[in-house]
Amino acid sequence: QKEVEQDPGPLSVPEGAIVSLNCTYSNSAFQYFMWYRQYSRKGPELLMYTYSSGNKEDGRFTAQVDKSSKYISLFIRDSQPSDSATYLCAMKAAGNKLTFGGGTRVLVKP
Amino acid sequence: DTAVSQTPKYLVTQMGNDKSIKCEQNLGHDTMYWYKQDSKKFLKIMFSYNNKELIINETVPNRFSPKSPDKAHLNLHINSLELGDSAVYFCASSHLQGARAFFGQGTRLTVV
């Protein structure tokens, strides 16, 4: 079993819909939780960063962390075709090694 | 200005060859990484250097040898390339203990 599990998708939604992404994890030592967006043939870029449990909002993006359930989510409101990409969750315990999920491919159709 | 830059972007080579990938960051970070992304998009850490010292060395064949001449540069040399080495290799950097890692554009290695 992988430390971080993420549904590979693809997740197809119409433009304007809410995109809901999630990851589950098994390592209770994870303290930092991140979401990266990766366009085809590009490097991952950091979208959201949260520490411990709670919610964080940034524009159209909301990240949620539930440490008791070992579950994190990313919501994208008013989705646009330009949001079509692979979204990767990543987590970190003490130390500087990031552990990634396998990514979810999202397609927003105009 | 590119924050983390890798060269080359594409690399096609024959089995058994030796090749190098170079990485440079201008973010002032003290920690750099090599990640490998396989065909299923799974990103896995290979190595991490902090101020030129190796601090993470995952279970990677010893044909892979990283070198950090200074904290802004991290290179990856691969000996005796095998078909299974075909993947996209990403360089990244961050502050030590920092969770915000910045990635380069990747080097797509194809071994034929």
C-alpha cells in the first residue's frame, strides 16, 4: 500500500463546475500538506500549502486537511478550461522529503 | 528569470551509455532535489542535497550519482543506462525544512 493514495482519474467536468480532488494517507507523522498542478510536459507548480488540520482559501482554490481521517481535499470553484491539468497532492513530515500522490488528471470542458 | 532550470530538456540515448543532467536554481535556496516521474505520473524522490551535502539518498541504483558543486547547482550522472531508466527527471529546490519546493521543467530521458 502506498503512503499516499490519489485517484488517477480522469475527472471530466463542464466549465464553471466545482472540481473536487482528494488524497488519503497512512503516515500520521505528515504535518505539511500541499497541492501541485502539473500541465502536460511541464514541471509541477505549487498551488496550495497548509500546515496541520483546517481549511485554507486562495482565490478559486480551497484546501482542506482532516488529520483525524488522514484525508485532504482540494476544491476548485468556477473551473476554467485552463484548469485542465494533473493535480498532485504532496505531504511532508519532519525532514525535507516530499511524498507525492500519483496525481489526478482533470479535464474542464468548455 | 527561470527559478529552477534543467538541461537538457530532452535526452534520447542508447542502452549502456553514460549521460548527465544539470540543474541550477536562482532562488537562494539551500536544498536541492532530484525526483523521478514514471509513465504513470508518480513522482518519487531520489536524492536531496543541503549546502552541497547529501541528506537524502533513497533506494536508487548506484549507477545514479548526484553531484553538487555549490548550493545553487545539482547535477545527476547516470552510468550504463538501461531501458527502465526512461522517465522524466525533475530537479527541485527549497529551504531546508521548508515544504515549498519549486520544480524545474523536467528532463525527458528516453533510453533505446
